[in-house]
Amino acid sequence: MTKFEELKQRFPNTIPVPELRANVSIIELAVQYGYEHLTHKGRSRPVLQHPGHGDTIIIKNPQDASQQVYQRADDFSDSGTIIDFIRNRLPTVFSVFNHPGQHEFRNVTNVLYDYLRVDPVQVARNRKIIPTDTDSSKQTFAKELFDIRSLEKDNYLLKRHIDPRIIQSPEFAGKAVTQVSYLNPETGRTEGFLTAKANPDRKYINFSNVAFPYYNGLTAEVMGFEIRNENLKQHAPGSDRYTSVFISNIPPKPQRFIVMESVLDAMAHKQLQSVNGNDAFDSVYFSTGGQLTQEQTNTISRYVSALDKSDDWKIILAFDNDAKGHRFDLMFVQQLVAPNFPTSPTVATANRVGLLLPEGAAHGPIREALIGRAESFNNTIRSQIENADGDEISRKELSSQLINIATLNNQQVALHVPETMTAMGAISEALLELTGFGKRIEVVKSCSKDYCEELKTHMAETKRYAYTVTSESGESAYNTNSAITAQRTLIMLQHQHTGDKQNKTFQLMLSQPDGWYKQQAYLEIKNGKVVKAVEQPEFKKQVLQEKRERSEKVQGKDQSINEPVQQKSTPKIKPQ
């Protein structure tokens, strides 16, 4: 007997929703419709992925279907019960049940009824990945279970171009430690620290990793470790990945709270600031460990609220400069602006984020302005489509970037935002500006994919070029090996920006062997007028030296041209 037949005997008319939830597990339904269990991601909270739709979900309370909830990886707006799971996937995974002319909830229950009719043998197969004992399958985190030591001098961070001065800086001193792993060569498996300690006679092969502690803001206890090495990128078993974050050392009065995806990015960001001469201890760095959950956002907000801050403090969202990083920006912004403009998740087609805009007269001005920003963004895309000149591939690609503005039930408006950097970035920026939160929250991106890549590029450029001209944002505007060319570049920038009422700052930096920069010249323009222009004596001396060398080189060429050409004697041929 199928589960549907069993329930129909108890409920001849309509099966109540609580009974549907209690008898259909999200895990079972997902497996039935093509999701695969990613066993290496853990068992206490199973992770499943649909290869066709690129949809990855995390299951909480896997053993109790009635209490089971899910969350889409990297998108806490797509979460909830099995009802939410189906509703949010009617356009994709469950499209066969998606009948637009039919009430949405009817479509959802049709999916559940269909699964209840599945053969019990198949149901049993789908159920196999559910952990049988949550308590034993989930290891409780305890710092004492790991061999933690002071950071070794020769460590993995150095291979990622992180300078020892940054590791020992006020922000990161003591925040990176060594974690030793023990490989038993007889079994080929890594054994725990306590096991290795209890068996000193075994000839273990030791591996040293770099570990970063994670905290939840509710206690001073370490809640987990992020562990890194050349071939290792994971959290220690039992770590609280969903609530906890890495936090750097806290200055007396923080001015900036910088949120990033990894501790390595945070260190690289600090180093890129330091090489340009900015060594101020005024920032707190957070890392979310390559993900972002609603709980982590709450933890960061809790830290920011509790700390004594400078008057002009800001939260800087510096996630990676890719689609995932921009999605994190939008997720974070949605949650922070919710007191003024609460948006809700809604059904959207594949590769789009659905935002349900709040109703009511109080939210009307922001709602209409946001819709206007979306339409303005679409008009820009449409103009690009018109200029594609018959290039169908480009036109199709551009069309997929349009933000869909949908009206639900003839009143509530939803935005279906493409998961592209430009579209998500535009909505994040609009939400911050229209709600007034832009004064406290700023989205900043690396010039490369992330700050580790930017640091790597910087290190390569310091070996290739002697001089670099940087703007007020710290970005490199020009690179050269000539002091004369560098000086002329500054003069050109001065002419370019004077008279246009702009505020610009440029620095001319000399590369040092260790990757640090030494300032050689400084140009500051306010309201189109030069207020400061300074050249260091050593730079002036280098310019004069180059001019002298060039002059001598030219004179040498001129002299060689004016000298009479020595005629080679031609041997005479003796008569025979």
C-alpha cells in the first residue's frame, strides 16, 4: 500500500498540510527528482545538488520530516519547509506540475500527492541517505580535540604572498595558528589528535596546516576552525559553520567593518592597504568562510552593534568580484535594510533571484523608486540590444540580463533579478541609496576576482615596474620603469583634472624588493584646483639622473654620426 492510499483511508476528503509535511521528507522528494547526495559535505546536515539545475540545498532536521527545513546554499532567502521548497522550484525542478491557470498551492500539493503514490520500495531507496543517528554522526566541536600550536615561521600564508608584517599586524596577531594533522601510514588515514597522543609509538606522518578560529558573538569560546593548506580548504569537524564567523582583533574605536569570504582575502586586503602606506589600525575584518547564511549576517550585525565605534563608521561588503560575491552583497543588503524596506523571497525562474516588494502606503515611495531603478537598468540593456546589429547570440545574452518586473494578484510587485554581477549590483546599490543605508553600508570590489588575486598581481607588477601611479581608491592608474615618464604622467593627470571641479588624489610610488611601495610624489586636487603637489628629493634626483643619461646617450650618437668613417684598405692583387 502506498502512503497516499494509507492517508486517504484516514482523510477521505482532503489530506491536511501538516500530514503532508510529516509524511514527505524534503530529502526523499529531492532524490526522487534527480538531486544527488554530496557525501563529502557531511551527514548531520545532508547537502544535495541537482546537476541539471545547479541547485544545491542543505537539510536541517533530516530525521524528522515534520520539522525538516532546507536552505539553498549561498542564498538564505530561498529556505523553509517542503512547501517552500516545491513552490520555489515550480518553474524548474517541478515544472511538469506548474500550471499557471491553477492556484499555486494546488500545484504544490499535486507534487506531494504524486510522491505519496510512489512505490514504497522506491521510497525506501530515497530514504537511505537520511542519517540514522544524528547524535553520533555529528561530532561536537571542542578546541582540545585538535593539536593547535603557535604559527610556524615557514607556513602556508607565505606561499600566498602574505607578508609576516601582516600576520603580526595589530589586526591579525594571534589570529592564525598551526594545526597539526596525523597520518597513519599503515592505514593511510588521518587520526585524531587524542588518538595520536595516546599512541606515541606509532610512526605518524605529520602535516602542518594554518587554522583560523571562528566565533558566534555570544561567547568568547572558539566555535570552530577554518583550516587551510595547499591541498586543503575545509572547516574542522564539528565547527559551527552556520552561525560563526572569523573576526580580527578589534581596535579601540573601529571605523570600518570589512566583510569578506575568506581570511586570506582579509589579510591580502590589509597588505594592499599597507603597501601604499596606510597602516592605520581602524578596521575589523570578518570572514564568512566562503558562504553566507542568515545566522552569520546576524552574528556580524551583533558584533557591529555591540562595539564602541567612531562617528563615521561603515560596513564594507568586500565579497569576491564574481556572481556569487554579488549575490552575497544582495543577501546581506536585503537583511540590513529590512527595518526600512522588508523584501521577501518569491518564486523566480532558474538563475534569477525573486524579491517580493513590501505592500502598504508607507513603503510606496521606496517601492516605486526601486521599480524605476529596475526600469532604468532595463532601458540601458535594451539600448545595448538595439546596438547588437543582428548578432543574435549577443542579443540573447543581453536579453537574459533584463530584470523582470512582475505584478502578483494584481497588486504586489516582485522583481526577478538575473544572477549577473551587473543586475544584482544595481539592485543592491538602489536598495542602499533609497533606504538611506548607503551612508553606513558600502559595496567594494577587488580589481581582480578577489583580493588574493589582486595581491598576486601586485607582487608581479612590483617586479616588472619600478613606478606606479595610484588613484585615491588605491587602484593603479599607470606603471612604468622611467622616472621621467612617471613625472610626465602626473603632470598629464594634473592638466586633465584641473578646472572640472573634481576631487582627485594621485600618488607616485616606488616599488621596493619586498612588494611595499615608497611614496615619491603626491598630487591632490580639490574642486578642480591643485591644493598639494609634492615630489621627494630622491625622486627629483632620479629624474635629473635619467635626463643626464639620456642626454649623454644622444650626444654619443651624434658624435658617432659626425666622426669620419674609417676606409678599410683593399688588398692589392699581385700580377701573375
